[in-house]
Amino acid sequence: MKRSIFIFIALTASSSAFAGWGFDWTNPKQARCIESSMKPETQGCVQRESGDSFTGDSGPFLACKRESGEVLQFCSKEVCQAQLEAMLANGDEE
């Protein structure tokens, strides 16, 4: 019983760490931070480490492939906005 409770808590904590804000980085001209609730176990989602972000200090985030692009999802609106602004400032636009 104790083990199943621990597993449930661990899964809940890891999933809630990614509930937050994201944007489609493959479409920079229309990119904006929107509330997103994708989870690490969502098909097409891969957890990325902080160093893979546009600023290098976002903390872990999700990269989720979609039919029309790839959504990067961060832990908060503020982190999302900082990543979006860094992407745009660096000229990472198509």
C-alpha cells in the first residue's frame, strides 16, 4: 500500500511540474504563450533539460510534436514569455 501511494505521488508531482504555458516555436510570427496542460506521457512529448531552451535557464520543459509544428511547454507564464522573447530576439524566425 505504501509503495503504491509513493508511486502515485511521484507521478502526480512529475506531471504537475509541466502544467503551464507554451508556444509553437516553429511558427514564430504567430507564436504567443498560451496555457497548456500537456503531460510528459502525452504522445509526441519529450522532456528537455534547461540547457536546451532559448535562454539556457528555463528548468525542465516539454517539447511536444503536433501536426502543424512543435509546442514548447514551460512551468509558468513568466518562463514561457522569457523563452519566447529570447527566441524572437535571437532572430530564430522563419
